[in-house]
Amino acid sequence: MSISGAAAGPALYVWRHRVMYVGPSYEARSRKYGSAALVAGLDAPLTFNLPGGGQVKTPLALLPPQLPTFFGAHQSRIAVLFLDMFRQDYFKLADCFPSEEESIRTGLEREESVCALFRAIADKGLAGAGGPSALFSLLGLPANPLAGAGESMDPRILQAIKLMTEASPQCLGTSELASRLHLSIPRVIQLFRDQLGMSFGAFQRWYRLHLVTLAVSTGQTLTDAAQTAGFVDLAHYDNLFKRTFGVAPSIFLSSRARVEVDASLLPPEHQPAQSRPSMVPG
């Protein structure tokens, strides 16, 4: 399934610690992303309404995690690169955005080059625009956001992330994770807030969305994948997906939508053949 031109459908790109949405514009409404995000209006600038009554109009903005924002894209296609949950990407990018107004950072020197690459991804797909390496290289980000994180992050958080990854397709709860780390539940909760700037619950919800996407990409039904990852029902999953990504998951069930998953995340039996791309329709 190919994407070309302005009529291209929505696409979701999934890596181990990052996710990117490229496609039709969001409805103008309030939202609060779980992770930091790089947001671009591909055909027209974004307009952010500030709590104090002002506005920020920009083609590219860096948002910190958990920031309540209200913005619209005025029918523009949009690209949102959800950065890693550990704030490593955010810390690397923040100094490159010299202007800041109520935590919304703008003014990236290579702004037009980044927006042009996002437009190429929307028109040609990620592979046609040079692949992930072209995107992360232009942004000055490592392929793995946790590279070198051992110097800046508490090793217990890194161990928690490792335990949660190894527990797939189940997602560890606070009690079990605390037991495996030999810590109290309040201490685990405090570590996540101190190190990641978010609650353990917020991190867990984000990770569960990853698990569902990976499971569906290997052929599981959405219902089974959501239940296995710990969602009460599809409505619970649907609501969280929409709050996180700004669009309903049903948009990826259309014939024009596609999801691309980093092949290294898939189990061996589902690794893509050399001759075909690691993309599956939503």
C-alpha cells in the first residue's frame, strides 16, 4: 500500500520508544500528551492558544510532556513525533528551540528543513523520504534515545523499563514492579515522578498502547490485543488512543491508512521478509 501526494492517508510509525503520526489535521481542541512531542503543520502554521489569552502561531513547536495545550492546524496535514518517555530526546532538543512562551518552544534554526522532511514523509512514506535515520539525523537525535542514559538516569528506572519490556505482552503493575525492584510501591511511584516527570500510570498507559500496536501488527485482533495488554475493553483503549495521539484508532482501519513498526520489535516468527517492507495495514 503506497502513500503519495497530498491525498495520502494517515500513517503511524512505531519504534521502541518513539511514535510518529503523519496525516490529516487534528480537530482544534485541548489535549495533553503523555510524552514530549515535536508538532508540525505541513501545509499551514499551527495556532496554539495560551492560558493567558495570547497565541503562538508557528509551523513547528516542541511541547514538553504533560503540557495542557489547545491548538488547531486549519485543515493542514500534521506531523507529530512523540518523543521518548524518558525526556532524553526533549533535553537534547530543548536548547535548539531558543524561543519559549508558556512552555511552548519554537524557533528551531533548521525549522524549514525539518518541515520539508515531514512533508516528504507525508507524500512518500518514511522509507521514500530516507528512512528513520534521515529524520533522527536531521533532528540530532540518536537512534536509541536511551543511549547514554545510564549517566543521567537512576539505574532503578532503567531496570524498571527493562522489566516491563521483558514482561510483554503483559504490562507489569505497580505492585509487581515494586516487588521485582525490591522497593516499596510509594518509592516506585516517586522514582517515576522524579526521573520522568510523570506518574507510573501515565508511563504504563503509553507502554500499553505500544503493546497493542505491536500485537495487532503480528495478526492479533484488536480486541484480544487490548485485553492482553490490560485494557478493560475496546472503549477504554479507544479513549486512551484518542487522548494520546489526537485521532481515533479507527482511522487506521481505513483502506488508506497504514502502520509501520520497527521490525526489531517483532518476534522472530513475525519478522518481515527481506523483500517486503515492515509495514502492515491498520
